[in-house]
Amino acid sequence: MKVLIIEDEAALNKSMVDYLSSQQYLCESAIDYRSALDKIEQYAYDCIVLDLMLPGGNGMNLLKELKASNKMDGVIIISARNELQDKIDGLQEGADDYLTKPFHLSELSVRIAAIIRRKNMQGSNAISFEEITLDNAAKTVKVNNVEVLLTRKEYDLLLYFIVNKNRVISKNAMASHLWGDDMDMAENYDFIYAHIKNLRKKLLAAGAGDYLHSIYGMGYKFSVK
């Protein structure tokens, strides 16, 4: 799951990135309004942690940009201000939650997980497609109730496919979702092909249907047909 941390206080930004990365989230960060705007315009995130007071602009305007673009990224506002009106304004603009500083990183992680469950998994830790079931709390995959061992990237890729089932997903979108800022280090998409090949091989060997379809010149689609 991909998370964007928008926070100008360097120490807090780093501590959030480090902690959430240890919780198996793929984290990117931005420290000012301009860099944050560039990221939300170019990429999609499962959840955005958004500080309101940023160099170069107000975080509330970033929230308005997200909603004006009809993007479905989950948003948690974090702020040192504990004013009721700030919370009301943020929630009315489309934020999913509001957390007042200082806060425990473990609480932030739990709230992020709750938003992702609500948005992508109808409030459950489990998500299924035909005979495949993923438990996002335990990070396990079962085919016909028998566990299949996947690497972390294979698991993240399968979850991304199932959440976006029946949609054509470009190789660039997959690379961005799985590797974040590090995707620019790759000169080609061979690493994507390798992960898709290995994932498909493991699912077929476990008795799953062949749901991964290559769409020429466009990307891949996970669907029954």
C-alpha cells in the first residue's frame, strides 16, 4: 500500500516514513506545497497524510485539488491546531480523518489501515477474487483456502491488481505503485515483467484461474475474461 507523507518538519516527516515503512507501507514524502502538488497530480496513493501548514501554501488547498480532480486517495489531516472549525472544514472538504499533533505513530498507522480497509476492502481486512483471498492484516494469500507463499512485491502487486480488477493498468502505474520514487532508477520495465511472471506462475501452480491478461501496448488487466 502506497502512502504519501506531506509534512514540512523534517524530523517528524522522517519518523513517519521510517515507522510506516516498518509497517510494510511504501512511503513517499513531500516537505512543501509545490512538491506535494506535483506528486498528487502525477500519482495515486492509498492514503495521504497531510499537514495543513506548509511552506508555499495551505494543505487545505491540496485537499481541494484532490477532490476537484475526482481522485479517490484517502486523506488524514495532521495539524497542531485542535480547533473544531478546522476539523469540520477538513472533513467537509473530503478528508477521511483528522489527527491532532502530537500523536503516536502507532495510532497513525491504525488510522491509515482503517481508511484503506474502508475505501478498498469494504471495511474488512480480507479481499477476494474468485478462489483467491488476501488477508491484508496478516499479508497472506490463499487459493482455495490453501496458503500461497509470495514475496512482498508479489503480494503488493496481486493486491493492486485485485483492487483494480477489470481495469487496464499501465506498466508505469504499476512501477509507481510498487516502487514509488525509486522507479526512476530502473532503465526499463524488466523488473515488472519478472514479478508478473513469478506471480502468475505461483497462482496457476496453486490452482487459481489465469486472470492476468496482457493488453498489447497498454499494460495488464486482472479479470475473468
